[in-house]
Amino acid sequence: MKDIDHPVLYSTMSTLAYNINKKYYGDKHYLWCTPYFGSDFQSPHFTVPPSSSPLEIYNTLKNEVDGSDLHNTKIKLNRRGIRNGAGIMLKLKKISQEIHDEIVVISKLAKDQQFKPLLCVISRTEALPFYQKVDVKKRANPMSHEYIVSDLPQTAFDIIRIG
């Protein structure tokens, strides 16, 4: 984590993802993070593109939920991400087949309102034991600053709702 100069990491997750993590994964959370809250296209110092910006993700989810957008993309991606996460947890034997199947059904039946965004603010110090750098090939932009924290307890980060 020596390459992270900022004291805080930011991430956005849906309320549904948060509640699934809380109920089925022992309140442990998997977060794709960045030390930058938003994207600044004008800056000569590249941070993150919109698809990895916690602010942009938050606003997109919020707009899709508030606007009852039937062509939503972030909500669909979040549903798929929840199912993918359940598949990984099943392979790691952290959940049973029955729990996996339940999470899959929940992800399919959940109303769009359950995807309201939550901004997660994670202390660099708290993230250290759970951190890994995202491989350059998996980043939204090869120059972006992106990290993953896995099995992060909810006590290690704050949750904020913006307007």
C-alpha cells in the first residue's frame, strides 16, 4: 500500500450488495476502491475514468433508481456482480449451495429501489490487511489507481448517502 499516497479509499456499493454481505458473508465486504472520489479529465495527473469513479458510480446508480430506468445498466451489472460473488464464495466453500441459490434468486427478484447507492469511505490504515492492487489488465484504464479490499469488516469503513 506504499503506492497509495492518500489517507482514504472510496468505493460505491448498492444497498442490496451491502445487505447480502452483512447477512450471508458475516458482514465482510468486497470493495473495488480508488483513492480518488471523482474523475478529473482536465487534470494532467490521471486518476480514474468515470466507470471506476465512486462519485460517477454513485450518481449513475442513484439516477437509475430515482428515474425508474427500465434500461438501467449499473443495476443490471450489480445484479450480475452479486451472482458472480456468490459463485466465488461457493467455490471457496464460504457458503453452501443452498445459500448460493438463495442469493441468486434475491439478486434476480430484488426491486430496483434496493440498489440505492452507498458511498464507502475506507481508512488507508484499516484497508491495509485486506488490500490488493488491481492488475493493470483489469483496470478501467491502465493509468488509473484501483485497488480491491476483500473480507473487509464493516467496522473498517464508513457509509455515506449523498442527497
